[in-house]
Amino acid sequence: MEALASYKAQLREIGKLDSAISLLHWDQRTGLPRKGQDARAEVIGALSKRQFEMATSDELGATLEALEARDDLSCEEAASVRVVGREYRRHKAVPPDFYERFAVASSRSEAAWERARAASDFAAFKGHLEEMVDFARRFAAYYGYEESPYDALIEEYEPGMTSRRLAAIVAPLREKLVPFIERLTEAGAAPDAQFLQSPFPMQAQRALSLRALRAIGYDFEAGRLDTTVHPFTITAGPGDVRVTTRFLEDDPLSGLFSSLHEGGHALYDQGIPDRLTWTGLDQGASFGIHESQSRMWENLVGRSRAFWTYFAPHFAEAYPAARGVSSEALYRAANRVTPSFIRVEADEVTYNLHIMLRFELEQGLISGETSVGDLPDLWRDAMERYLGVVPEDDAQGVLQDVHWSAGMFGYFPSYMLGNLYGAQLFAAIREALPDLDEQFARGDFSELLSWLREHVHRVGRAEDPGMLIERVTGKPLDPEYFLDYITGKFSDVYGL
Amino acid sequence: MEALASYKAQLREIGKLDSAISLLHWDQRTGLPRKGQDARAEVIGALSKRQFEMATSDELGATLEALEARDDLSCEEAASVRVVGREYRRHKAVPPDFYERFAVASSRSEAAWERARAASDFAAFKGHLEEMVDFARRFAAYYGYEESPYDALIEEYEPGMTSRRLAAIVAPLREKLVPFIERLTEAGAAPDAQFLQSPFPMQAQRALSLRALRAIGYDFEAGRLDTTVHPFTITAGPGDVRVTTRFLEDDPLSGLFSSLHEGGHALYDQGIPDRLTWTGLDQGASFGIHESQSRMWENLVGRSRAFWTYFAPHFAEAYPAARGVSSEALYRAANRVTPSFIRVEADEVTYNLHIMLRFELEQGLISGETSVGDLPDLWRDAMERYLGVVPEDDAQGVLQDVHWSAGMFGYFPSYMLGNLYGAQLFAAIREALPDLDEQFARGDFSELLSWLREHVHRVGRAEDPGMLIERVTGKPLDPEYFLDYITGKFSDVYGL
């Protein structure tokens, strides 16, 4: 077969296997009965192994080489070869048996972490974490890097990002956020959320989330909403982007915002054009850009005053305790700021500080300056510096996240970058669509979605995040947009 | 690797792929969004192709040959080699490109059938059906047979069964059933079902089905209940046997019996021992034996007087219209006999006649004595002879079933055999457990399930159906058990 046709055929076969694996994962986390868990892990393992063999085959390598030498490829074909070739070389740089040892060790480590977190027993996890750090450093050595081994790791999640650039972003952000939070909590007037104390039955919450997802343009003919423990969005195949969420009976807003967050991820994936299916380009530009979409729909849209002008009557209809509460009061209640221990529960203002803390610590772990045994103390110290609160135990501290236990170092910054990309994109959108608030207030989100489709979604992974943000906003990533948004909004909410 | 170890490893890999394909199918028929359908077909196609390659590989052939020559295998290992070897040779007898052409043609034919049925337009389907008959005859030639090409086809569903044996079973059955039905409808007192006219909300029906499934011993930790259009049961993996059903708001019993039917299939699969997982033996002995389990739980249990003694209060609790109705009246209402056009809606007494009709026609098609163009007339004629009713159009006649459109000839007799096996097994069970009715009446089905586990389920596919029925009941299949059961029960219900 001709090289380009062979290349496309190979990617399609890899893509089909990917789709099958995604469905197996989705089911594992939504509906799989308990007694089917062990065998499911084996089924996923077998398909993943096969997928890895195909994605690292000599045949694919030869095809990539042939195509890299050609100059008659279309723009998207060339992007596919670039993106797929980059991954191919990363994978080929690592000996297969090293991968296998890592797979075994990381699943053991994750299980140990689960037990350790439940018992708040860092010592029981320490050995596993040391092993994971060691694996990560060796992965970095295999992948290669220019300046710092951490750069080789973050490349997986945010192509083109480096720890030097991250540090330059973090410094001004931290410098302004920390005192702003102090002012908010000390001098600000915290919104009242008393009326959110009444329980909210799951079925009614689900109906409300369905309404919100429909309003923002999520296509239920190409997806579905299910519940799970840790919400996620997954493309189970072309035309099939599934959202999951979690409803808490005693928290009337948590499930709604989780649905909007995952809905934001899903709108991105549903917006990737059909012609990119199974080409290696049918996903987001990076984890950070993906997070910009979820955080935008959750926060910049869902926690905006205009959104609540539209949504308050629907909310009150579903949740009788909110009847008679003004949309302004609901808006304010959805925007309380509280320095707290747990990242996933953090508000818009404090969230990035949780990330900076992790960035600081994992950089030290990978560079070798920080030893695993010191982590609990370092965590408490950093919490005090960043947020002014100190958790009482490690379950609420260093043991709270799954990422490190699974060997995922370099992942956390994506969350912060998502917030920054989101704010920068939204500033551009506000210029392009000056009456956005009026649209939101009447429940119309279609122009925002169209704008995102046209400027962000349609390119899939054909552009790296740095290229994308500069093309769309005219500037490289700049944390000032986020700072302007946050200080403006919350000074108002808190009456500063 | 040593031959036996290599054999087991190959079967495990094939089994894992099977599990993945099963989940993709389950999802396709329960939750897959519309826009994901096309790609899903491609994903299933890719995995099935790979599975077929593994199941027909020269490596597997060589291993089978090596093991067939050995006499040191355990009983189950030998059974696995026998069953897997038989399938291997059937598949190898067919040229791969013939399979591929069949796969394309049958999916086209199924789609054409769906349209033709909706329009009740046999002419639009005729060409496809002719093609399917031609494929089936050529499959039979590839597979080989001793007496009749139809035997080669039924072997797929009911190993060891032949058209000659089937004809010998059908003749006495038909001879007694046809006049019995006439007597019932003419001289019998039809049960009153007036009180079942009130609508029954889906949620309440679902809760009732969950209760019934729990009562009969279905393990929800190793399965789940979902709704679909055409109910089915599927093993989505070890420890994961899923039931689906369909609720009709205006038919308070249909969904319940569908759940019990599928629950019967599921109890069989849940009862197959773990040690048979991914050995080729981890399924039922045949389609007929499988159907014996589903029909037993649906009819011999679910439509029994003793069952309704137990279940009437639960039914009335869920369905207010049945309050004050006696358990005897409910039992009788669940056992109305009506000669009708549609097989899947047929009662216990008339059901087998629908099958005999199809057996007669498909035998003629495969032998070449019957031409496709004559089918609509032949169908009407046979309906008159067997059931005394004639459908007004082909949608309610020859176009009602999917099987032929998908090239599945030789499948229908399994349904009838299921009824016969079930009655014969149940007669043996009644002898072994004389107080079965008292147990059912207090909602205890555990001894029945234990008996089935021990005598039927535990062997999986290690025994052919003929061997199984003889071992368990001491006699080869004999339709008299079914006739005794049916005439006894319905003479009573209809007061003959």
C-alpha cells in the first residue's frame, strides 16, 4: 500500500482499538458489577497491550519516516504525522519491559495509596511513592530534555511547556493572589449560602443537570450523562462523547457545576470535526487547553451573574428551598471563597494555589532536591504559605490526590493552565461578542459555542497549545487576564 | 511454550477479546447514542476480525492437533479441545473472503428487512432473502453433512441435532397440540384479564422486576438490569452477566415475564464455574439448553400457581389495579391462550406451533424445494393449518422475525427444543424435590436453583445437549413431558 494510505489505515485500526478501550473504561467506572472488576482489568490490559504494539510497530515507524520526508501532504496530514511521530518516538525511547514493570508497579502503588489515604497513613505509602518518583525520573531520562527532567514529563500533558516558563507564570500569579485572598477573607463580605442547607434529591438534581447541559449545547444524540464517584468525560468513539457527574444530596450546587465542568470538556470533543476521526488529531490540543474549556463553562459561564439571571427560576423550580431567593443572591452564593484543604473542592480564587503548591513539590521530587520522606512536612509548610490553613492529617494533605500514586508527575499544572487559558480566551471572546451577558441572561449560549467551535475546537490536536493561544488571542499565555478577571469579579462579590 | 499451556493462553486471549466485543454489543443495544452507531459497527467489526483471525490461526490449529493426540488431558481439558476443535474446523472449512462477503451481505440484508417489515413490503426484501438462502446453502456445503444440508446449519445451534430427529419430535407434538388448542379455545373457559387494563408506570415495573430477579437468585453483584428494544442476556465478561428487558406501560405482565425469561438465561451463565472462564466451555451446552433455562424460569416457575401464591401481594403492591384480585385469578390471567400472528407474543401452548411452521419452511428453503417467492403464501397457508389464524399482511407474517434476514437458518428449532428440554428437566426436578410448590409459594427458589447449578450449569459446554439431557433425566429428549405438562396445566386453567 502507498505510504499515506497505509498510515491512515494503521491509525484507523489503532483508533478503533482506542474506542473499544475507552468504552471498557467508561463502563468500569459507571456500571460494571463488582464481581466483573478483576476480569475487566485483564480485558483492558490485553487490548491496551495490543494497542501499544500497533502504536509502536516498526511498520508505523517506517511509514512515519516515509511521510516525514514528503512535502506534498495536506496541512492536517502533516500535523498528524508530526503529532503521531512525536508520540511514537517517546514510546519507542522506552524499553518495552520497563513499561511493563511500570504498569505493574503503578497499579500496585495506586492500590496502596487508596488504603493509605483511607487510614491517613503516609508511611504505608512512602515506599511506593519513592518507586514512582524513581520511575518518573527514568522516564524523563528515556524521553530526553534540554534543561530539566521535569520538562520531559510535562511535555506529555502540555507540549512545549517547560518548568522555566511555568515558574515565570506562577510567580506573579502567586504574588497577587495570596494577598488578594487575605483581603477577601478579612475585609470582604462573604455571601450568604444559608438557603442551600436543605437536601436536594438526586433525581431532581439529575433533571436540572440535563437542563443545563441542553442549554449550553451538549448534544445528547452524541453522548449521555451518567453518575460515578470521580466525574470524568470520555470519548467512547466518534459521535459518542460521554459525560459523568456526581450528585451530593446535601450540596445543591456541587453536582450542577460538576456537570457543567464535564459538559465543557464534552463540548470540546463534540466540536472536533468528523474528518479528524482516528487520525491522531481527534482530541484536544493539550490537557491545559481541554481544562480551559471545562473551567470556562463551569466558572466563567456557570458562576457568572448573567448565567444566574437565566438559571435562577429553573433552579428554584427544581429546588424549592431556593424559591424567593433572588438571582443575585444565588450568584453570590455560588461564589463563596474559602481557603480549604482539598483541591477538588476549592473555589475559583484559591484553586490555582493548590496547583502551585503541587508544582513546587513535584519539581523538587523530580530534580532530586526533595525527598519523599519530607513531603508531609513540606506540604503543611506550603499550605501555610499559600493558603494560610494547615490540614490536620495527611489524608487531607499530601495523600489527597491520586496522580502521584499512578506516576503522573507534570499533570497538575494543566489544571492551572486551564484557568489561565480560559480567562485569556474569554477576554478575546468578550471583545468579539460584546453582548455576551445579555445572551447568557436569556439562556442563549449558542454564540459562545460557535465561537469556540470556530476558533478552538475545529483544529483538534493539529496545533500545540502555545500556537493555539497565540493564534486565537494574538498573545502568548499571560496570567494577567486571569488576575484581572478574578480580582474584578470577587472584589465586586465581596464588596471590596 | 508447552502445547497445553500455549492452548490455554491462546483461549484466554480470544476470551478477553470476546468479552470486549460483548460489552460493545451490550452498549450498542442499551445506551449507545444515535450518532455513535456507525463508528461502533466499525469498532465491533475490527475486533471481531481480529478475534476470528486468532480463532482460526495456524498456531491454534497446530496446538489442537498436538492435544488431540494426547491421552493425559483432564476431562475438562479434553472437552475444551473437542468443542474448540469442532468450531475451529467449521470455521477453517469456509474461505475467509466468503465470510467477509457474507458479513457485508447479511448486514445489508438485515437493514433491508427492517425497512421491508416497516412497510410490509416482501418484494423489497425478496432479493436479499434469496441471497441469504444461497449463502446458507453454501455454508452447509463447506461445513459438510451426512444426510441433509439443513443438518449442517442446525449443528451451529444444537450440536448433534438433525432434521430427521427434529421431524420425529415435531410430528407427535403437532398431532396433539393442534386439536388441544382447538378444544381450549372452543370448549374452555378463558381466564379473565380485565383488571390488567390499567397502565403500569415503567419505574414501578422496573422495581417489580428487580424484586423478582432477586427472588429467583440472580446475583446483582455479578450483573445488572437495563432496558432495550429486543430483550437479551449477555455475558460481558467473567462475573458480569447482564440482563435486559422491555417494559410496556399498557401490559403489566409482559416486562415481568421478559425479566424472568432473561433472568433464567442469566442464572445459567452465572452458574458456570469460574474455572471454565475463557476455556471455550464457559457457555451453555447449546441454544436449546439455554432456552430451557429461560423458558423454565419464565413459564414453569413464573407462570405457575405456586409462584403467584407468593408473588400476588408484591404484584398488587406495585400495581394498584390488582389489589383485591386473588392469586388464583392472577395465575389464570397470566395463562391465557390465544392463537395469534406474532411468535414473540405467543403463549406457552401455541408457541411451539410458530416454530414448527418456521422449521417446515426453512427446511424447504435449504433443501431447494421451496422458493423464496412462494414464502408469503406458504406462510399464510401454514398459519391456517397450525394455528387457524391468518395474518392480514406480511409484516405480521413472514417478515416478523429478524433471523432469516441475518442468514440464521436452523436457529428457530432451539426455541422449541428449549420448551421440551425444560419440561423434561422439570419432571426430573419434581421427582427430586417433591415439595417444590410449597417452596415456590413461600418465595423460596433456592433449591431449584441449586439443583440446576449441580446438574446443568456446572458443566458449561463440556457436554453436548443430547448427552446432558440423558445424564440428567435418564432418557433422551422426549416431547411427551412437554405435552403432559401443557395438557395437564391448561386443561385445569381452562376447566376442561
